[in-house]
Amino acid sequence: MILGVEGPILERLMWRGPQTRRSLALATELPRQTLSRLLSDLEKRRIVESVKGDESSGGRKPAFVRINPGIGLFLAVNFADGNSMVALVDTAFRFQAVESIPLLLRDGPAKILAEVTKWAKRALTRKANLLGIAVSVPGPVDKRTGLLVHPPALSGWEGFSFVDFFRESFDVPIFVDNDANMMALGELWVSRQAAEYPWNECWVVVKLSANGIGAGIISEGRLYSGSAGGAGEIGHIQVVPDGLRCRCGLRGCLETVAAAPAILEQAQKSTTGRRRGAAAKPYSAKKLREFAREALAGDEIANSLIQKAGTHIGEVLGILVNVLNPTRILIGGDFATVGPTMLASIRQGVFARALPLISRQLAVEPCRGSNPEILGCLASMFIRLFYPSLTS
């Protein structure tokens, strides 16, 4: 279903939602007759459809063009420790079915994907047309092969082929990408739908997960993934010379001092509740939620660790700001909301390192999308299936 000259039309409809023919003409800069011919062809192929709008200024209700949600369905999978999510969504990005899979990443990809496959086969009706599958994974992905390359958070996942696994059950295109990249695309879709930002935005979208730190980069409104797909691995920038050995093999990486596992390990070695006559209460490093409860309750040790972690993250991002000159840094992931001082500490670190001229109009904000990785999977599939020239 790869399209050519119709691509700009579908690009506008995917990012912005239903549009009038006038707005499509202005956005695509296509002559009216050309646009009319292309839309007529897309309607014959049932890729788009015309619908009446709800609002009217007194005359006839305006007609809108939208992606036909009846074309088929996308299957999106987001791996997350203990809470992987799978969703069936139509081409209008309307969720048809969603399921959470409470398996740990250390259980391995095959075990989790077996559950995904069983669920998808039950959820898909006989008449359903599955268009594609996209998978969001927490680790570097070679965009040529779809394989994870030395995934530090996923021991035993090296060389696993998501494409081969799914092709045993589904004869559709399959796409795999890093979860930070998928989050970045998801946040971009949310913002485009709200029509809040211009197309030339440059963002750094940071994911602070329970396993590590990564970033997705939006440049001129498009995802930048680098020549091999490894852009955004900020968790492995050195911040402490001759520091602790990182799971990637290097020393003193950002993840060794600021990622959730490192902070929980430091917390476990500390004690809280030191009051006169009270016994010391050790932190539990088993669950991030337990640590978050301590921080939100105002525990000094927990918030001190969060502040230090946020400052380190911000300082690395400040260097990145001097290189990329983004307009926004968006912070998301489970660890991003672990305590009230995380975002403030990141902001402090960013502006301490970024040059005033470059950071003058920079905003550091929390991510706003719900399930942005799933939305990113959908945007990625749509682009690659319908308008592949958008991919870098």
C-alpha cells in the first residue's frame, strides 16, 4: 500500500486529523485540480473518506477528509518491565483493544511475545485486515535488521528476531525500534493533533525508565535515528571519569549515577526514618514504587538521591542542547515521576550547562501523551506503510 504523490495528503491527515479540502490544498501546496484527482483516487481505494463536520456558521456543514478507519488495523507492542502493553488500533488511531502483560523482561522476548500472539489472534476477527506490526523495545536497534544490538537492560535478548517470530503467525510488515524513539514519535503525534507546535520543531524526548535512560530526537518535525539507528543513547555518555563500570562495558556512564537501578542501589545502602528512639529502616531496591512513595512522603535521603540524579541528567542534556539547539526537552518514563524534585533538578542541570543564547527559549517539560510508545508505534507504521520517504 506504499503511495507516492498522495503521500503529503496522508501525512497531513495522519498528523493533524480530519481536514477540509481547502486546508489540505494550503498545507500540501497542490493545485486544486491535482488535489481533487488524488483525493478521488484515494476515496476509490477506500484509503480516505469524506465526512460532514459538526460545526456550521449558518450554512451547510463543512465537509472533511479523513483517513478511512476501515482500511485495517495496526498491532502495536511496547515492552516494559512487568507491564508490557499490546494494542489493536485502527488507522484513525482509535484503540479497538488493549491488554497489559505482567511479565518481567528477564523472562525473555519469546515468552512475552507468545502471550502477545495468543491475545492478538483472539482479538482479531476473521474479517479484520491486519496491516502491520510495530514493536517498541528498550535497547539499541539496528534499523537495517530490526535486531537489538548489545541491549544492556535485556540480558539474553541479543540477536532475537522479532520479525521472524511474528512472521510465523502474521504475514504483514513488521517494524522494530527503540522505545525512546517510539516515545518521541508518540509525543509528536499528540502535539500535532493539538496543533500546538510548528513543523520545524527540534525536540529531545528523554525516557527515564525503570531500566535505563535513553532519548529520541525530533529534528525539523521528523525522527532522527542516525545512520544505524543508534542516535539518542545518552545513558552511556561518561559523566564520572574512572567511575563505576557500566553494564555497557564503559566506566562512569550517566546510567551508573542517575538511572533507576543505580539510584535504588544507593538507596538500599542508605537508611531512612532515623529518629531518636526509632530503628533504621532500609530501602527496598526491588520496586521503584516503594522508593517513589518514600520520596513523595518527603524523605530526605530519597529526594537527595533524586536531586543528584536529575542534576546529572540535566547536565548531559545541557551539553546536548549546545549541540542540537532544541526548542523543547520532554521528560517521560516511570522514573521521571519518582519524586517532586526530578524535573526541577533536570531543569537546573540543563540551564547550568547550556549556553544562554541557545537556551533562551528552551522549555523543559514533562511528556503529556498517554502510552506515547504505543502511539509512536502507530505513527511509525503509518509512515513506513503509506509514506516511507519520511523515514530517515
